[in-house]
Amino acid sequence: FRACFEIIIKKIFKMWTLFASDVGNKTVLLTLFERQPETLSVANLIAKVEAVTGAHDGETRILFGSREMVETDCLGDYPGLGDNSTISIVSRLFGGSRHVDPSVRRSNGPCVVTICDFDVPQCVVMSCSHAIDPDMLYDMCNTEVYSNKKWDILCPSCNKVWPLDEILKCGVTQAEIQRLVKGMSENWCMNNKSEDIRQCPGCRGFCMRDDVSNRRVRCINCTQQKARVFEFCWYCLCEWFDGHRCKQETSLILQAAPIKDINGVQCPSLRACPKCGFVIEHAEKSKHMTCKSCKQDFCFVCLSLKQPDGRWPCGSYSTKCPPAPKQTVA
């Protein structure tokens, strides 16, 4: 009975054996058991090949001779194709372009960062309506941040800001976004230094003061790394030591000193001793002063020093002399 059944089946169905060779010179044996193999679609043949080879759907193309087999054709459309025929498997290689969110509008250019006249296919359209090749977007952003030291990504054409969430949708990866954010933050801090933000002279990290009235600050990071207390002056950024005298703070104080009348001459009310830098405030009357720190005699108005022979280059205590400008401490 079994033998009779096999005879009947063989009369109803035909069996084709196809030899499929791929680019690695491996041959896959395909057995087609159909009533009419010639009516089998090329799409079904491709599906059988992908099932055997493990290729993903849509990655396989088949050649018979020098002709690519079209999915909508049948095997009978190819003269000479039959039992014991050899076909060639060709892998379809997809481009390495970046993944762009489907919600992003696409355009055929022109790209805002190219110097060519021709349009670039499949550009992404940014919120400012200008288009850019997604494969060039990260390189442009990276150049702006790390070469041009920008803390915002601006359209090269109209200078409008491109938000990071928009750039992320246009093919830039999350890891690349994180790198851009790091550079943008550093650039902003470097270009917006003020009384609120400083860069630690030890670890070069950016920091803010908890107590804005205290110029002696402690870096937690440096203290941990150096295994000792690391403090620095908020104004001059020098490491703090006992008896520290901040030159920058002194300069700020001298520059902010109000103007007063001294013997009919308009002069700053605060001066630094020309010899030791000790800051002195003028109280009244005489323009001649003696520094409490180094005992140097000098003129508060023109800053000239008293000569060893006791003479004053600027005349007596009440003589008018040209005032020296507000001081800075180098």
C-alpha cells in the first residue's frame, strides 16, 4: 500500500532539486516538491532560501545566469531553469545611513553644510526649515562644539538654535548626544565665568560657592584625590595658605573705590601702598601718608615716594599734584 501511495504522489507532484550557491562558495541544496514547480513564484523561492540560510526577510536576491529573478515572476518564466539547476544567492546590503525618526520630514536638499550645487537625497528638514544630510549632522555638531567652542547648535544658514531632542530624532545617537552635552556645558561655563562660577585650579572642575561672602573655598574633588584639604581663593584662584593676600580681590576693591576731594584734587578714596600693596583709606586733610604695614611714606594723590633726604617730589602736604589713576595689583 505504501509503495502504491508513493507512486501516486510522484505522479501528482514533481520534485526539483536546485543547487543554490552563495558568495562564500557554499552550496545549499533546495528540494521543491510541487505539483507544478514552474508555477512557483520567485518570492516563494526566496522565502525557502532565507528559511534554509537564516537570512533576514528582504535581504536575499537570486540570480539565474546573469539575470536577477523578479519576485513577481514564476520559475517557468526563466528558460532553462528546472531540476538540478544552479542558482546564485546574493545578499542585499543596506546602507549605513543613520536611523531617522519616521516623524521627521525629509527633503531632497539642498544640504546647508555642503559646498556643492546639487541636491542631496533624503536630507532631514530641521525646525528652521533648512535641510541637512543626516550623515553629516553629527560631524557638524561635533565641530561646532569641540572646535568652535559653541554651547548651542545653530543652523549654518539662519543661526536659529537646533534643540538636542530634534537632533536626536534626526539620526544622532544617544551616546553622541551625551558627548555633545558634555562639551556644550564646558563651553558655556568657560565663556560665562562670573562671580557665580569658577574653575578649580586643581582639578579644573567648575564649581559654585555655597557661601558667597566667603572667598576661601574648599574643592571636595581635590580634597579626596589629594588626601588632604585643598582650598583656594575664589578671586585669584590661587591655592589658599595662611596669610594669603588676594591680588585680584585687592584690584576689585581699588577699582570700586569712590572718588573724593583731596586738597582740591579728585582722587580715589582707597590706595594700595606703592611698596607693599597694603590697602589704605584716606581719612582727611593731608595727602601724605605712612603705610601701617611697611612704614613707607608716599603721596596718596600721585603715589610718589618720599625721598631718603626727606623731600617730596610732589611738594608739600597741601600742594596740588596730578592724581594717579585707580590702581590694579599685578
